[in-house]
Amino acid sequence: MECFECFEVHKDCEKYAFIEVSNDIIKQVDSIFDWAFTDEKMLRYADLPNFDESIVLNVEKRKAIFISLKKFIDNKNIGIVPFDEKYKDILKTLKEEELVFDDGKKLNIRKDKIGKIGEFIFYNILSDYFKFNCILNKANLITSYNMSVFGMDELFYCDKDKMLLFGESKFCKSLENGIELINKSLDEYEDRLNDEYELILSNNILSSSFVLPDGIKDLIKKSFTFDEFLAKANVQSIGIPIFIMHGGSYKVSDILSKLEGIKKRIFHETNCKYIVISMPVIDKASFAAYLTSKIGERMGG
């Protein structure tokens, strides 16, 4: 076990449990909020990495923080899409997570924007604990409050291993539900990696990225498909970081054991390096409600 900020971090191979040990939901939310929602982290998330703590925040930077915070307010961020039969095997879990509802005519999936809170915390863990570099903050591609960004939740680069990382996160009522939803996402990962390459990595916006080496960017420009890029770049492994923020009371040993339930696949005939992370909270609904109220207070301040 090691300590990282407000967490105890327990590790078993490439499985991690980030534990905030407070047994009171208010204290737990306060602790995680104070760690994650600092001016520095919010400005980094808003793509203003040159923030200097010694400089008084100006209007431009305060606006960037305000807009970033606003993306987490759930009452405006409600996306709805028709239910697809390919998800019928996880319908029970989707209902438990209150992600499916019947409008009287058909089933619909409610895209839970509270999950954006989990994505933001995931983003900070990948950046600050693992020291990976964010290639593109996809939250900033959102152009309306009801828009869901296409593709993976996180897109990072590991300079040490010269490895692209495509992250997936879930914020669920239980670890078991999170594992089931992650496994369903992994069923579609091969196609999603292709789409991510064509729609995001191949986007001209990355030409100004200071994270990706020029050689990698050049190969992306000249490769029509992800497979072609992997071959030309001689990529040895693809990073698949997975983050499950979840409610429920679990022993650390049980968390690490249950994470074995993630069904790891190999994609594009390339070795995949999985990093599987759990972050338990006392109760998802209570955590989200109080954290959202704190975000609202912060916006009002």
C-alpha cells in the first residue's frame, strides 16, 4: 500500500484500488473534491496548462473554470438515445443504474452525465499518478450540453513506453455493475479503436499537439487505417486503462479479486496493456448529489 494525495493505493499487478478511507459521505466528497477540483486541475482540464499558482486568476481563467465546472451539472447534461437490441444482455444492469427508461413508445438509454465526474477523476489519476500525457481533452470538443463526445473516454500517451492509451470509465452503483458494463464496452473496442483513429487521432487539431512526437503525428497523417499506422510505427502495445468508480462497501482484497472479472482482449493483433482501477465511494447517488451541489457552489463563488 502507498499513499497518493487523499487516497490509499493498493496494487496487485496492474490492478489498483484507490481508497478514500472516510466513513462519512460528506467527508469523503469533501476530500475528493478538494483534491480534484483545484484551480490548477480545472485549468489543465480546460486546456490552459500554463496556469501559474502565483498569478491572480484573471477573468479569462475564471471563465474557463466556470465552463469546465458547468459540464458536470447533471440537470442540463441529459442525453437520450434509442435503446439498441445489442445491449439487451445487460438491460437489467442498465435499469439498475437508471440508464434506461420507457417513454411509452420505446426504451431509451439515458446517457448519465454524472459519469463525466468519474471521467474527470480518471483523467486526473492518469495525469498525476501514472504521469501519462493527455493527447486531447475530449470534453472540450463538446459543443452543446446534451452532446456526448464520440469514442473513448480518455486519450493519453506514455512517452516512456511510446504507447497510445485509450481509456474507458464507468461510475456505477456497484463494482459488479461496473465490471459488466466495462466488459460490454470491450466487446466493441476493436471497432471503436478504428473509429477513434479516423475521427479523433486523424483530426487536424492534433497537428499542434505538444504531447505526440512529430514522428508519430507524421505517421498518423500518412496512414489510412489504424492497422496501417500500427505497422508503420512498429507499435508493440496499446494501453487500455479502465476506471470504475462505484458505490458499495468492499474489502480491498475483494475489490482486487473482482477486478479479475474484466475480460481482457487483444485488439488489432497487438499486445494490450491493461491498467484496471477501482475507486469505491460510500454511495453513488449520495456522492453525486453532494458533489454536484459543491460544484454549483463553486460556480456561484
